[in-house]
Amino acid sequence: MTAMILKGKDADWEIVCGLEIHCQIISKSKIYSGASTHYGSEVNENVSFVDAGMPGMLPTLNEQCVYQAVKTGLALNCHINQYSAFARKNYFYADLPQGYQITQDKFPLVGEGKVEIELEDGSKKEIGIERIHIEQDAAKSIHDISPTKTFIDLNRCGVGLMELVTKPDFRSPEEAGAFLKKLRSIVRYLGTCDGNMDEGSMRCDASVSIRKVGETTLRPRAEMKNVNSVKFAMQAIEYEARRQLELYDNGEVMEQQTRKFDAVKGITEFLRKKEFADDYRYFPEPDLLPLVLSDEYIANIKKEMPELPDEKKHRFVEKLGLTPYDAEVICEDKETAAFFEEAAQGHDAKKTANWLMGDFFAMLNEKKLSLSESPISAKNLGSLVELVSKNVINGKTAKDVFVIMAETGKAPEVIVEEKGLKQVTDTSAIEKIVDEVLASSADNVAAYKAGKVNLMGWFVGQVMKASQGKANPAVVNQLLKQKLG
């Protein structure tokens, strides 16, 4: 059971939530102009006359943005509409120089679809997608430079957006969080959006209402605008649901409204009354023709689709023997999955996954490095796994070698050779050390034979110490058991 039930004074209530997610489309130029989309440029550097809303400037549709949106729609099991059309959404604000936004209204590029999410308790749920339409982004308003003025950076104005609208299928913050993570992973695999919520290239509006358990009609909702992290989206949904419950319990009226989430205070705050579609006075965009896609165009994009997270996860479990949990963690990020596959090539995949999720991730966290900055390459991590598998070194020595690899970036076989760390597997050489340890530990030998079998660990430790950690532990254990009877 994933639904979040709220206990009211007289009844139990459930959350009804839908998401609108804006994903900036990866494209070198903007959706209706040739201006650059490069992130981090100087303020107002990437601005064309079209973006600035100069009179007489005409938009030209960027085909790459269409391609990216269709690709995303196919990955989300959506219907691709061969006929779509553009519309003007009219509103006046300083971040929109034209005074309107070129978007899609009644005829979106991508129609209905569905995505399956998996919750932490292992349960699964299907989330419906209502549509994905493409549109232009607004400029960035900067409020913290002056106490009395708002500054506008037009670099983002006109950047292509995919707006994904879900059905109101979420019944808990956890479900919404799982969907956002899944979507972010998919668009990153596709290369259609970088998914960087902290940079604003993926933003979430969450519409939240509550209703008594058993009710089928929808009550007035509040929409939280531009939430920029999965964690904050979950916090905003839960806070808003509890705020609405308090209103109903007190007999107050819940008005449809737009709110913002204050991440510092952990609360939602009123912005304005919620707009309705009529408020935007949509009408057909006169400067852009309807978009018509051929069967061949859509079929060619299908052929180019990469292996997606769910498919890769299934393959890692079925073909490589990973646990579902390990596969889930590794496949969430495209770069991590690629790193793992390279490291595991020709080696024990399960052992490689253990090293990756254990010592390797810990090393990156400790050094505050991204995967691309790792001093240990995928090839070298795989080589370390192989050295242990072939008994060239034992597990304890491997951890020591790993530390040196992280410090120097050297290949493990080079470190083993330089440090003389090869494991001793010669039974006669190990037997000699075992005999010496037993001969010098007559009291413990007698105690072991008298029943203190837990001394076996002590004997193993003494032999390993005498061999400087190079003796094969399996051979050591075997010989000790033979000689101690």
C-alpha cells in the first residue's frame, strides 16, 4: 500500500496529486530562434531579436526540439500525434518579452502514455501521462541583486521545453518522488534533457488536492510552482496536503490557488489565485504552420532508441546475475551503468558490482569526486576484481591495493608487482609457516584440541601475519584444520 492516508477529525483523507514537469530540451539552439542555449554564458549574451520580442520577428521551428520530444514520448510509451499545432498562451510578465508564450494547446505533439514506478517496499504502480507538448521557456527573473528592482536575464528565454503533464495518479509524496527519479533517469539515458533540477533545466509543478477516502470527485487544488528537487517536491506535496486537511477540519473554504514552496521553512506560501485555461486566451499561433509527422519519421526515431534503464536493469539481473537492488542502483545513472559494464567486461559481474557499490562509491564520496573525475578507471577496477578471482592477491590485500590506486591512478597489477604483494599459493611454503606458528604456540594448540575451537581464527591470523598477508587464506585454513585434527 503506497497511498498516504491523512487522519482528519471526522474522516480519513487521501492525497490526489498530478505533476507538470518542464524539461529543457538538449539542443544547440533555441526552439524558435538560432540563439545559443549554452548554460553559464554572460548575462543576456544568448539573445536574438526573436527572443527579445522585437516587432516583426518571426519564429522558425527547431527540428531538433521536435525530434527530442518524439524520442522522449516513445520512451514513455506515449502515443505520438502525427498532427500537432502551436498556440499562443497570453500572459504579461517581465520574463516574457513577447507578452505571450508560443506553446501547444489542443493539439500536442505527444499524447497519452504510461510509466511504471517501483516504490521502496517493492510495490509497483502505473502512472498515466496525459500529454507532452513543446514550448518556449521564459527568461530568468533575478530578485536578490536589488531590494527594489527585479533584473531579467534573457539567456533562457526561448529555450525549448518539453512540458509533461501526468494524470492525477499520485497518492503519496513517495510516488511522486519515484516518478521524478524515473523520468530524470530516462531523459538522461535518451540525451533529451540533462535533468539537472538544481540548474533549472528540469522543474516540477505539483498540483495537490485531498478528498475523503471513498470520494470519486476532485476538490479544489493548489499548484506549487517551479520546485527544483525531488526532495523538495515530496516535502511540498506532504506539507500542502496537511495544510488543506487543517482547513477542512476547521470548516474553512479551500480555494484553487497557485503557491510556492519555501525550502528553508519547509512550507508552501500563497502566490495568487489559480489561473484557468480561459485566463490565458489561447488562440492558434499565426506564424507557425501545423506540424505533420510521417510514419517513416516516427519509425526512424524508434530504430535509434537506446537501451533504457528498465531494459538494462532486466539484462543485468538475467544475464549478469546482479540482484534487482544492485541493478536498480547501478542503472539509475547512465554513466554509472556504462562504467560498470566496462569494468565487468570479462570479469565476475557480481564481484565487480560489490566493489563498485562499496569501496568505489565510498572513495568518490570521501574525495567529493564525480564519476568522470575518478582516479580509478573502469578497466583498472575490473583488473583488480580479476586479480582477486585468480588468487593473485587476497581480499585484504586488494583493499590495500585499491587505496593506492585511488591515490596514484596506477593499474592494480603494476602496484602488486612494485610492492611485491602477490599471494603465496605454494602449499609447501605455506605449510612451513603453519608448522612454525604451531610449534611456537604449544599452549594454544593444546587448548584448541581441548575444545577451544574459536582459537582457529587466532591461528589463521598468526599465519597471515607471518606471511605478511600474502598467504592464500583458503590454503591456510585447510592446512590448519588438517594439522590440528
